[in-house]
Amino acid sequence: MKAVEKFKRQESETDRYSKGTYLSISFGNLITEFFIVAFGSRVFDFYENEIGLQSKWISGAIILYALWNMFNDPIIGYISDKPRKWWKKYGKRRPWILGAIIPIGISLVLIFAVPPFDPEQGAIWLTLWLLISSIIYDTCFSIFGTNFMGLLPEKFRSDKERRRQATIGISFSTVGMVLGTMLPSIIGDYNNQATWLLGAGITSIVGIGFGMLMWWGTIEPPEMIDRTEHCVDEIIHEKEEVREEEKYPLFSTLKTAFKDKNYMSYLILIVCYQCLTLMMVGSIPYLNRFIITVDGVQSPIKEYLLFLPAVVVGLLSIPAVNWLTRKIGSPKMVILGGILIICSGIPFLFISNYIVVMSCIAIMAVAQITFGLQLQPILGDVMDELVAKIGKRQEGLITGIRTFFARMGLIIQALTFWIIHELTGFTPGGETQDALASLGLRFQLALVPTIIMGIGIFLFWRLYDIDAKKKSMIRGALSKMKL
């Protein structure tokens, strides 16, 4: 009980961090969404419609790269959790985060710097280029993302801190998502490969610039560095006797994590949300190329214009969403946001008018804000519960497992696009598509992702049970263990 009371006192204390710290660290939210969307919205369309590579080859490369990444992320998380002599001087997460930013930008450009192989005769070489460059890019991104996501719950300990960071972070995430979609399309022109390479270069420079603004926010406070002494699974100066279970912390942690229903409900939700995001964002170029019309004529308007109202409406909705979150809590807001996402996605099955599409995207932005604002606080609560069960801090590994599952979204997206394009007779690089192929594009944009999202929301509603009382007990237990 004393530990619980101590936790409650901490909750009422003045925030330990300046607004500058929250702003600086939130650039991590921005560039996370920025690079994810820049990759997810462009790569499939670029290789299919600009390069002319068939969807089966693109899907095969993306699936292999996603499989690599599923195993790569937990390993990166495990490595970053292992104790280092430089932790007390430089921090546990900071060197990994800042060191990965420039390589992410360079490797993104590599994906679009495609050699001039014929898409028919040289399909295997184009596929290998896509596969290898994607693996390089995503390995760099995983080093950044795993440590950034691991830093947040370690650094921001109270509900107040986590809510504030999530509120600022979702604003930055929204801007990052829009910029990641807009920047390549501002520069790029359909049927002109060089413009998309230039767009990737400018996107990378902007992303690296935003990453450098994280310098202040990633500084780890002394109390966080001190806690690492209690959270490592191997101590630098090993004791003579080590328990057998401590020799294999990776597998014992995995076993505990997969038995935790709250963590599993969160993982399922993330997989479903990633499927929806990747399918919808990846379908935007197809939507603009082949479906949207202006006065009944196929639209030549740039893709980025679709998102301008969404930026304004989404950002303006944040104070109201944050107010409602304080009233009903993050778990209920996740369910509400998920339902809104599904409802705003269904109209894409039949709408074609440019203004109507723009309006629906703006409504979707509010739904995404409602849902996305809750993910970081919920992840923090889930991680706290796991740490209390494991008895040591392994946020890097736990975040790596999360990314392992999230990468299933890439596999499902690639398979969905491939199957639909094959069954409906989609023509890579074609000026137009027939009625069946256009219907298939609507299915990959709206029908499949909303069904998957519905499954995720239902399972989260049935399984997740961390309420205010349980949260206080978890924090109390962590306080006792000095974690």
C-alpha cells in the first residue's frame, strides 16, 4: 500500500520536464510516421506503375523483407537492452536513436535509385534491388524505432507525463504522416522515374533535419540511467553464480509476454491497425491515378492536395480528443477511434468525386487522431505490467516483439495487393484500368482494411483489462522493485 501511495504522490507532483523536452522528443513521432508513410505510400506504386514490375515480384520482395524484419527487430531490441559501459555517460537509448537517423535517409534514397533493368527480362534483378535496399533501410529504421519506442515509457513515468507526450506526439505524428505523403508527390510526376528519385532525396534530407531536432529531447535524466542497474538481465561485472533462467532472458521474456492477455490484445490491435494504415496509405496513389474524378474526368491533381484539409481538421481536433480522453480513459477512446476509422473508411467503396474524397480523408484524420492519441499511453501501461511480471526493464526487447508483429501488416498488405491485382486483371503502368480492376482497388483501399480493423477492435474490447485500479497496483509494484 505504501508503494501505491507513493505512486499517487508522484502523479500529483509538478511535471519534471520542460515543454522544450516534449517538443524535441516528439520529433521522433514525426519522423517515425514520416518515413513509414513515405515508404508505405510510394514503394508498391513506384515499382508497379513507374518501373513496370509485376505485382507478384513486388509482393514477393516485400514479404521476404517483412519476414527478415520480424526477426530482426526483437534481436535489435535485445541487443540494445544489454548493458554497456557507456550508458551512464551517453544514455541507454540516445546513441542508437541519433546514430540511425542519417543512415535511414540515405537508405530510403537507395530504394528509388533503381538500375535501368527491363521489367520483363530483368524482373529478378529489380526484385533483388527492392529486397536488399528495403532490408538495409528497415534495419536502420528498426534501430531508431525500437530504441525510440523503448525510450518513451522509460523516460516518461507518470500518467500526466505520458498524456502530455502523447498529445504533443500525435500532433507531430499527424504532420509527419501528411508530410511523408505530400513531399514525394509534390516533386514526383506520373511516368517520370527521375522525379520520384528526386522526391525521395528531398524527403530524406527533410527527415534527417527533423531527426537532428531530437538532440535535446533524447537526453536521459540521471534517475533513468540509475534505473538501468535494476533492469539489465546481465550485469557487466557478473556474479559467480547466475541462475539458470537468467542465462536465457530472451526466451523467458517471450514466454511471459505471450501469456499476458493485455500485451497480446495490444499486439493484435497494432497488427490490424498497421494493415489498415498500410493498405489505405499504399492505395492513395492508385486512388488518385485511377478512381478520383473532377467533373467526371480522371483527376490530374497532385496527391498532396487531398491531405491539406485533413491536416487542419486533424490538428484542430486534438484538444477535444484529449479532453474526452481524460473523461473516459484511453481504452474506451481506442475503441471509439477504431469505430470512427471503420465508419470513415467504408465510403471509399463507392465515392469518386474529388471534393467528397477530400472530405472523407479529413473525417478519417479525426478518427486517426482519436485512435492514435491512445496508443502510446496504452503501450506504456502494458509495458509496465510486463516489467512488473518479468522483474527487469527490457523495453527494447518488448518493443522489438511489438514491431515483429506489426510487420505482419506489411505481409498482409503485399498479399492483398498481389491477389487483388491478379484476380482483377490490373495493368501495371496503364493509363486507365477497367471496371473490375477499379473495383479491386476499392476493395484493397476500403473493404479489406476495415474488416481487419473491426476484428482488432473487437478483440481489444474483449481482452484488455488495465483500469485505473490495476494501473495503480502495477506502478506500486514497480516502485517496490525500484523499476
